[in-house]
Amino acid sequence: MTTALIFHPGYLLHEQSRDHPERKERLSYTMDQIREEGLMQHPAVKVIAPKEATIEEVSRVHIPEYLAFLEHSSKKGGFIDFDTNVPVGLFPHALLAAGGAIRAADAVLDGEVENAFALIRPPGHHARQGTGAGFCYLNNMAIMVRHVQGRGIRRVMILDWDAHHGDGTQMIFYEDPSVLFTSIHQMPFYPGSGSVDETGSGRGAGFTANMPVPAGTGDESYRYLFETVIEPLAREFSPELIAVSAGQDNHYTDPLTGLALTARGYAGLMKHAVALARELCGGRLVAILEGGYSVEGGLPYTNLGIIAAMADLDLQSIREPAIYGEWLARAADPSAHARVIENAASLRTHLAPFWACFR
Ligand SMILES: [Zn+2]
């Protein structure tokens, strides 16, 4: 089976400012690494260029007033928050990112490939119905989910492993039982939400599962959360598609965060997710790039590890250059795992009324 990489040269055009952490090198260095490893021509990988999402497609998530604001301020430049301005020309770039997420889903639903990774920017998981935030403008994940639901997929499980809580995505689906939103993220940290007692409301009660982790959390804890929270929930929810908000800012070299995941840890996580998708939903898995700012550090290697895991390639050689070794020792906190176990136990208690697997 093959894996699609969704990429467009237009993803390198968006720029808030030269020194902004969400800059084009995040993706251009990853693409260089992918070329260097020969993955562009690999028989298990299919590179697909997407087109812009339509206004109708993004309107399934965002309100017209916000879309009009984005379109208008893209002409002269504008401002959303201190991390997120609207550079001239933004709107078509944001539509192209959303279009990449949609194209990834179509490649999977049409059986062109088994799974797909949308290597897109700007990212999306902080964007809400009526505003952008935290480097995000359009919620690419939510737009993709509404698109697949329009194509007949009833239940989608989202796994958001970006270091920051996916507050925008959570809010969009908070009352919606057709989408199980799960998130592992550093806490306390930006944006401040994502505690274990945020479990959804109304008809969506029980369909949000937050796994906050302290700074210093590494591979072992992510594996633990996957096995003790994500897998049992997934088996009971029985998704028809698994969607990963793949933020690579948990890597121990990331300059914005304090976590300690390695490239092999990322590859292992994705391997788990792929196995779960094969067990539950015919292998249907769509990954969408969110954050990850270690442009000159681990980022290209984490993306490579994820792709290798999706395409069943040999994972043995996926590792960061040895010179980063000391960084890992500095980033990792051995006491973090006990906190992770505690938080996960508390989450299971909060979710027990809704899920038999936690009773
Ligand atoms: Zn992030």
C-alpha cells in the first residue's frame, strides 16, 4: 500500500515576518530531507499537488464574517493576535493549506493510497469558527473532517499530538458526538486550555479526551498514553477514519516547547496509529502538519520518521544526528512519567461515565 504526501510549492510562500518561528524553512528543510532520502521516487510514496479549498468547503467550519475579514485584510495586511498577523496575500495561501487537507482525505477515501500526510502550512488547530490564533487562520483539520462527513464518513477520531492544545479543533467539535477529539499536549502552556475535565458538552459529552503532560515528557509516556487511553477509546468509538493533527513541536530540540520526544518516538507513535487504523477502519488515516519549529534541529527527522511509519519503511535508520544527544539529556525529566500516569488516571475517571473501557 502507498502513502500520499500532499505538497505544493505555494506552501513556502506564506510568511508573517523573516524571524517568525512559523516560517517556510519548516517545510522546505523537510522536503529537502525527503528528496535526499529518495522518498519522492519511492514506490510506496505518491506525491500529490492539491488545489485551493473553495469558500463553500471552508464555510462548513468558519463563519462568513471571519472569512470576509481574512479576505479583506489579506489585501493590505492585518492583525489577529501578537503571534498572528495577516500578511498581504494570506487568504489564498490559507485556502491552499485547507485544500491540501481535503486532497489528503480524498486520496484515502478514493483508495488512491492507504493513508496520506498533508505537508501544509499555515497550520490550523488553534483557529476557531470566528477567529484565527497562534499562527493559525483556517482550521485545516476541521475543514477536512466536515469534508469527509459530507462524503459519508460518520465517525472520525482526531488525535492531536502537537505540543500545544488544539483548542480551536476542540471548540469546533465540543458538542459533536460524531468526532472524538483526543489531544496530548504540554501543560501548563499556551493556549491554557486542555485539562482532563474538559470532556465535551451536550450531545458531545464524553467525546473530548485531553491528556495534559508536564515539560520533560518523553517517548515512554507518549507510548503509555497511546496504549492506556487512545487505543481503548478508539476501539470503543470505532472510527471510520483516524485523523492526526501532527505537530512536531514535542521534539526535544524544539525551541518553543519543553517536551522530550525523539524522532524514533514520533515514528513509533505513527506506527501505532497506522496499526490502529488498519485494525478499525481499513487503514484510513489522514495526517495533517500542525506545529514544529526546530527548523535546524530535529524537525526534518521527525517528519521523515512519520512518513516512514506511514509507508511501512524501515525505521531503523530514523534518528537525529548524534550531536543533538546532549539536548535530549537537558530536555527529558525522568519524574514527568509519574505525573503523566496520574493525569491519565484522572482522565479515565472523568470519562468513565461515557466509556465502558474506563469502568
Ligand atoms: Zn504547537
